[in-house]
Amino acid sequence: PALGIEGAAWALVINFAAQIPIFLMIVHKKVLGISNLTVIGQSIIKPLLSGIITAVILYIALGFINSSTLRLIAIPILFGLIYMLINYSFGTFDQKDKLMTIFFFHKFRLIFKRKK
């Protein structure tokens, strides 16, 4: 009560930050039978590394685009496409994700083929 509504919010954040990782570790290990290193590698490390590599590629590529409007349009589109390709190549995706990625790029290619 002494810290008010912000104190309550911080208490929840600290509580969740402490409990959720422990809960997920127990569920993955005991219920699903997946090692914690596999979970960390597949769901944290690979996507994080993909995001960093994508950000570096975009930072370099956007140096060639002078228009701020074009940058505003290009950044989310390019980030999504490059991020998906890097995750695909890193093996982050399972078979279903890979099929959806191939389907997405096929549809994306068809959209640009029609406009030409």
C-alpha cells in the first residue's frame, strides 16, 4: 500500500518473473519430457540470434534507402521476411512451420508476379 498502484504492478512483475520460468521448466521436463536445454535453444537462443542477425542486415540495407516513408514501409516487411528465412535456415521451425513458410513465400511470389 505504501507504494500505491505502481508497487502492486512491480510486485506482479517480480512474482511472474520468478514463477513462470520455474513453471515452464517443470512442465517441459516432467510433463512433456523435453530437456530444458532443448527448450532454451529452440525457443529462446535461435529466435534471438535470428532477430539480431536480421536487425544487422536491415541496418546495413536501410543505409541505402533515403526516404523515411519508404523506410517506414520497408522495415516491417523486410524484417518479417528476413527473420522467417533465417529461422527456416537455422532449423528453428518444425515440419508444420516449414510448410507454412514455403506456402507463405509461394503466395508472396504470386502476388508480385501478378502485378508485373
